[in-house]
Amino acid sequence: MKNDDEIMTAEEFFGELEGAKGAGYAGGLHPRKRRAKNTFADIKARMVMRIYGVTRAKAERIISDRDAEKVAVLAAAKAPGAVDDCASDDDELMSAEEFFRG
């Protein structure tokens, strides 16, 4: 270790970089590129596939059936004659001034 004063450059130590793409490039190794982008629908379908152990087609059918059920429930809740939980015509609204005056 007599020559501790000599400093080598990275090119001397590692050799010259091959190609102009740089050291961190792994050309052609993109296994997820062939799969659809990770959209919310894709992630939801994959989650249903893993939970129920079904194919993608069956998972998408399960998801669409549940969405249809939700739409039906919301439509029934907004149907004429349905009970509205938020407000009732029997309740009288009172202003803050009336409330605190007594």
C-alpha cells in the first residue's frame, strides 16, 4: 500500500462504459410493460382475482354486478315516496339567534 496517493478515476477502475445509455440502464428488461397500466380498474380486478381465485373475466363480472347493485340501491333510495333521512317537513328550523335568545 505504498501508492495510496494515486487516485484512479471511475473509468479507469471500472473500465469504459459500453454504450451511450449509462450505467443504470437495463435495456429490454421491462416485464410489467406488457401488462396494462396500473389504473384503478386494473388494480381492483387483480385484487378480486386474488381474493376469490378467479380469472380476470370472472373478476370483472363480479365488479360490474356489484356496481349494478349499488346503482339499483341508490335509484330505489331516490324514488318518489322514499323516506329521506336528512330532513323532515315536520321539523321547524330555528335560527341561531332564536336558539340562543331562549
